[in-house]
Amino acid sequence: MVCAIMSKIPVSVLVVTKNEQDHIARCLKALSDFDEVIVIDSYSDDNTVELAQAVGAIVKNFKWNDSYPKKRQWCLDNIEIKHDWVFWVDADEVLTSDLIEEIRCLFGNKQQCAGYFVKGKYIWQEKCLEHGLMNNKLALFDRRKIEFPVIDDLDIKGMGEIEGHYQPILKSAYSSEKIGQLTAVLFHYAYDDESQWLARHKRYAHWEAQMSFNEAWPKDPVAWRDAIKKLTRTSIFRPYMMFIYSYIIRLGFLDGNKGYKFALSRKKYCEMVLKELRK
């Protein structure tokens, strides 16, 4: 594919943070090809803001009022953003050069979709996992056409100010628009140490279980993904299905011992969710 020559990619990258000093500089240094980079910080008490400003990012402050909109939609509603196309990047994610070039080519041509899913390749215990489960988020989209839904989770502990583990959705006026998939990946530094991982995923498991109990999940913008999630979220077989999917179907065994441990971690998380459901 021949890409149009452009000095900067016409996309506003949005990075939400709170106490991310260990990750933020690495994340932001990979974003220099984008025309605008905004860090929205929840009054960190570490050096997150100073490190973000040092690499040239715009920094905005956010204080949650315990209601909707939560943080990401609040940013879309209240912050002056230069471009209609936004790219949500977490502080523990790093864009690869291949992904940057794919996005550059994308914006050198007429857009055919309202948004694009982006895959994350896990960096697990300092090893890049080439196989196994990858996360896949609708992270690059036209903010005129896509929004984060309001759901019934304000009484559920675990997520707080940030939207949970569900996808943004097409606005009703654009419900017939297409959602695309990018092929290149970003790196997701998912594992700091075992105690931090466990504490974080205990919170996530409680939130997810209560979301299922309350039947509060929004519809996934991709029909087949939505159907699979509905079938498996509360299944007693989900931990085993997740392990088999990551370790065998997605060839996680080719990553050796780290691939095995990663697949076990996904199984363990699903077991945590089922335990919460039984409470």
C-alpha cells in the first residue's frame, strides 16, 4: 500500500493516567508521529504529570464526580480535542512502528469505517508473547460516531472513575456504520509483579461478576463477539475454555513456560469471576 506523505498523523491520542510514572514516558515516546497527544490525569501524587510534560504531551486534569459520564466519555465531552479521530492508548501500552505506519496509511486514504479494533500483544514477565490470547479493543475511532455507553455499575466496586471492560458503541445515528480491524499490534505491558496483578484482577473479577448478575453488559459492536461473550461469561467451563483457547488454539505453548503461565493466569482470573458469582 502506498501511503500519503504527511508530517503528522491527523489523530488525537488520548492517554488516561493516575500514578503511572513507571510507564508513561515509554508510552508517550512512541507517539511522536501523531499530531496531538493529550494526557488526562486524575491528580496523580507521583511524577506522572512531570514526565508527560517533559516529552511534550498536553496534560489535562480530571476529577470524577461519582456519576456518568466516566473518564473516557468525559474527555470526549469536555476537552478541546483537535481531531475528530481519537486513539485511546493506555499508559502501559506502547505502539509498534508497524502499527504507526498502518495508521498513517489509513489516514492517507478515505475512511471506510467508523472505528477500528487494535490488538495488544502481551509483554508478560519481561517476555513478548508471540502467541496465545491477545486483547482487542475498539481504540481508534471517529468521536462523532462512537461513544462510551452509560451502564448500571455505579454501585459496583472495582472500576471507579474509568469505564470497565466493555467496548464503546456506535451512536444510534450511525448504527449501520462498519467497524474495522487493524492488523499490526501494540505492546501491552500487562504484568508488573504477581501481587499487583492479583490485587488488580480481584477488583476486576468482582466488577465483572456483578455486571453479569445485574445483566448490565452493553452490546458488543461486533455481533459474533457479543454472542460468544453472552454464552461464556457465567459458564462453569469458562476457565478451562480460556486456558485451552490461549494455550492450545492460539498456540500459546510455542511461548514455552511463559506462555503456559500466561494461560494459567487467564484461567485463574475466570475462576475468580466464578467465585464472585457464587457469593
